[in-house]
Amino acid sequence: MNDWSQGSEQADGADEGRHAGWLELFFDLVFVAFASQLSHSLHGDPGLRDFAVFLALYFPPWWMWINLTVSANLFPADSPRRRLLMLSAMLCLAVMAAAVPQADSDGARAAAYALGYGGTRLVLLGLWWPATRFPDPLRIPRWRPLSYCLFSAVLWAGSAAVPTPWRYPVWAALLAAEMVLLLSARGRGIPGRLHTGHLVERVGLFVIIVLGESVIALVTSTDHAWTARAGVVAALGFVLLAALWWSYFDFGATSAELMLGSAAGNRAYLLARDVAGFLHFFVTAAVICMAAGLATAVEEAGHAHLPPGAVWALAGGLALYHAAHAGIALRFGRPLGGVALWAVPGIAVPLLVVLGADHLAPWLVVLILAAEAIVHLLYATAVARRRRGEAAADRPG
């Protein structure tokens, strides 16, 4: 059950007619490659280091996607200049995606990753710089894009020359500095121009990308295991993904619409920043982990049980998915008791699967997780139906 879905729009109708453009959809294609590369890094039996590397390599492109999405949201004019900037960012991100394999150990790949990210910061500078000029109503102080974009780009490019493993703490420090600059910004002028409906749609489209990678992983994994057991596991995996899709996009639309539409002034900006920018990182990371775990489950369908790392990717990914949605619900102001009713079992059941995975066949692991997702969906349906009934009873006449 979640409080964020593709259909949310501001209650005042300011977002009517605003949808993702063809350029944004084309731009998202590079993240199909990113999701595939990152998911592949968790195939088999990943260890703690593999999960840490995955999160470390996933956050910078995710963070850049959010930054560029907000820029497109605030500056929607479809000019040749904007097109060239977005296409340049796409190329830089493609370089980063190509560098993901062994980026934690190969000096050349790590350098390419750093240079690619530095290039995206320059693109971001190009998108925001016009907002520093009069008479743009945002009136962004010039020092902010210079420090947030240009200075960051120079330091990221310089990190390519830092030897392994020291460059990774440098990357972490640079990302932390970007967080501090963002969190310290008041967002003056942004709430009045932020199209929350468009932003919700863009985040929903990104979720579709990572769910699509999960479906692709299920299909391609049968290349290595064309058996009846593998087919059963793949079918159960599809049921799991379908239930997650259903609950994500069908429920929470009304509450998200009310929360974002009724938020006044800076509150709408802060809610969108926290939910879309930060909490959805964990939502999408969880789905990418599940994609890797499902692929391994299909390939290992004939074995007595799954490798521990694969179980953590699959079941741990589902637990993280529910935990992230619990955080979203709490950020929207939902009461803790109501959130705990679905979040506690949603997190506990996958973790119990992890504990008992040595005694569970691959098909049974996926079956239990799919059953949990279906029960979660049925619960969300019942809650939505009850709320509609209460709302109808409260109407006069």
C-alpha cells in the first residue's frame, strides 16, 4: 500500500494537460540500460560488498535523474538549446552505465563513471543558469548553481585522477555536499512553478522502467533454464511483479492528490523533494534487487534452495520496498498505527523467508513472496473501498 501514484494531480487543476514529453521519454531509455547493468551485478550469490557497491553506483545516476526531471518540470520550454542539453546528459549517463561493470575495481571504468557524472553537472548548470537572470521570477542567486553544478562538476572530474580506493570516499563527500546545498535551499519561487502532477507521472514512469527490467530478467533467465520448474518460478515471479504494479499505480492516488494539492507554499516543494527525490530511491533500488533475485531464482529452479545472496536480493528487496512505502506514508502524515498494520507484515514476511531460505525450494520462496504481495493488494483494495463508502456516507443528501 503506498501514498504515491501516477495519477496524482494538484487539486486546483494547475497540472491539467501537463505530461511527460517525447524528449523526457527518450531520455529515460538510458536508465533501462542502467537498470539492466545494476541488476546484472546482483545476479547469483551477491555478498554484502556487492549490495554496497550497487547502492553506491545507483545513487549518483538516480540523483541526477531527479535533478534533471525537476529542471524539465520547472523549465518546460522545448527549445533546441534544452534538447541539446538533455541529449548531452543522456550521453554522459550512457557512459556511466557502460562503466558500471567493475567500476569499483577498474581504474579506467571508475574514471569514466566520474567524468560522466561531472558532465551531467555541467548540463544541469546550463539548464539552471537562465533562472539567475532578470526578469526570471525564480531569481536564483548565481553562487548556488555555480557551487551546486559547476564546482561539483570540476571536483567530480578531478576525482577521476584519484587512485582507488580513495576516490570512493571523495565521491561520497561530493554527494553529501550536494545534499547539504539542496537541503539548505529554501526553494523560493519554486513551489509556484512546480507541477506536482507532472513530477508524480515522471516518477511513476521510472518505476515502470525498473519493473520492466524485472520482467526482462524473468524472460531472459529462461535462456539458462528451460524446464518446467523454471517456468513455474517465472510465472510466480510475474504474479509478484503484477501485484506490486497493481498496488503501486491503483492505490494512494487520492491521498497523494490531497496531500500535494492542499499543501501550501513551501510544503508542497518539501513533500515532493522528500518523497520523489529521496524515498523513491529506495523504492526503485528495491525493485532492481528483486529483478536480480528473480532471475537467479529461475536459473536455480532445479536446486534444493537459493543462494543466500539471491534470497536477500529477492526477499530483502521486497522488505525494503514496503519499508520505503511506509516512509512515504509517514512523510505524508499518515498515523503510525495505520501504517504499521500493513508495513510490519510487509517487512516481516520477507525477512522470515530470508531466515528460513535454507529449507525452502526456489519456487516456494517466490510463491510466499507473491502471496504476500497479493494479500497486500487485497488489503489496499479493502481499505480504499471502505474509505469510498465512508466518503459517500458523509455526503449530504
